Amino acid sequence: MTLSIEELWNMPEPALIAAYHSARRQYVEKKFARDTQRARLEWMKAKLFISSSGGVTDRKMAVDVSEELARKGQELREMTRDLDLLKVDVDVIAMVIRLRGVSAAAGLHAEDAADGDPER
């Protein structure tokens, strides 16, 4: 996060809410990108499994030892780590908003419920 907690605490309400919405938007965009990559990886694994010859064990081994799939899996893990760090930023900003009692905090609870995010 580029802003410290002290800066967030002293930030005016409109700027604090704007920072929250900006961080939330980045989180949603990165989550979409990560989920898309995850689906592509699963598709590639299934495609390799189907195109391989041999029994089920041989096919699974071909998928497991594929360097390309391993590299894609590593990229996916890195995207997940970055997404988790961004989620922490969103949560910290939301916590500062709640602690300060910003007038729009009620709107944030309604927005989080509308997102259907089970983590919140």
C-alpha cells in the first residue's frame, strides 16, 4: 500500500472513500484476472490430459511434469499472493473508515453485502 495508516487516518472523508473505492476496484480487476488465468490453466490441463496417450496414471503424470503448466501454475500463485496483499489494503482502508465513523460507512456495508463476497 502506498499510504500509511497515519495518512489514511488524517485523510479527509471524501479522499478516504475515494481511496477505498480505488483499492476495491483494483482488487476486483486483479481477482478477475487471476480467476481467468486459473480457468485457462485448468483448461490447458484438461486438454493435455485428453491429448495424452496411455492410462489415467500416465496422463496425470504427463500433466504433472509439463514445464509450461508448472510455469503457469507459478504465475497463478504469484497472482494470488498479490491479490491477497491488495485485499489487505482494502481491509485496512475499510477498517479506518469504520473506526473513524465516516458518514458513508453504512453505504460500505451495503456495498459489501451486495457484492456477495463471503469473506466479508
